Amino acid sequence: MKDILFGDELLKTLEALSNPYRIKIIGILKQERQYVSQLARMLSISRPLLYLHLQKLEDAGLIKGQHEISDSGKAMKYYELISFNIPLNEELVAKAADSITIKNRKD
């Protein structure tokens, strides 16, 4: 299980979870791994849009994808959930504040 405890990682994770489709994807993958076309049908969204959401979750380390070849020879990409734990409370946020990288904005 992945523990998410520090600033930049916490922000990346919370950002990845800040979309209703990505929350639904986590819920689906908690039940069982799925391939992209099936996930798109379950969510009633296009595959290109789904890939954007999957990439955000994968970049945050919450899911992982892998290519497999079906019995019919078709390449399929499956995604599965990486178990994680976020004990979100004021203590974690205060600790995270010390390790956050603040990027300067260019005007």
C-alpha cells in the first residue's frame, strides 16, 4: 500500500482525485482491473478523454496500465488500482506544508 505523506506528492494526488470521472475510475478499478474500451463504455466518455484522466491518475501513482494481447490477437491496455492510503487531517497538511515546492509564476 502506498502511503501519501509529503507535500508535492500529496498535492499531485489530491489534484488527480479532484475530478468526478477520476473518482469513478478509482471506484471501478477498486472492483477489478479493466481495459480502456470497457472503462470508456462504463463512464460513457470517449477514449481520448478517458486517456487524459487515466494519465493524470497514473502520473500520481494511483493506477498502473499494462498492455496485453487477447486470445484473438488484439492488443488491449488494462488498468488496475494501486492501493493507497491518505490519512488526510490537519497534522498531515501541516507536515506537507514544510515540503511543498512553490513555483514562481512568470508574468
